[in-house]
Amino acid sequence: MIFPLEELIKYQGNMYEITCAASRRSYQLSKLGGDEVENNGGKVVSLAARQIFTGKVKFMFPPNAENAAAAAY
């Protein structure tokens, strides 16, 4: 799957937060690898975005941490 542009266009939340979350999740996927990454042709950014937009992976920011990166779980 290519990057989920429809979901990105429909997204009504904070664009900076979703970008940080996708970036962090992409990094995790690149380090962990696995079947899901292989099935997506090694394209971790589009996989991370799809996981976040579909709710498979949730993200949150630590309270009162202005410069902290998003934590994906």
C-alpha cells in the first residue's frame, strides 16, 4: 500500500503530532523488521501511517513534555 493520502486529508487532529508519531513508528518498524514490513515491500513510513490511521497503533505524548517525541505502542 502506498501512503494513505485519503486518511491524511480527512485527519482533523494536530498534524505535527501525527507526523511525529508516524516518524517514531517508522523508526521502530525499521529496527524490528518482520513479516508485516516485508509484506509492505520494506516501506516503513506508509506502514506506520496506515497503522496509526487505522488505530492498530495508538500514540500519545507524555504530559508536560514539550520536546519529547511521540511514544507509539
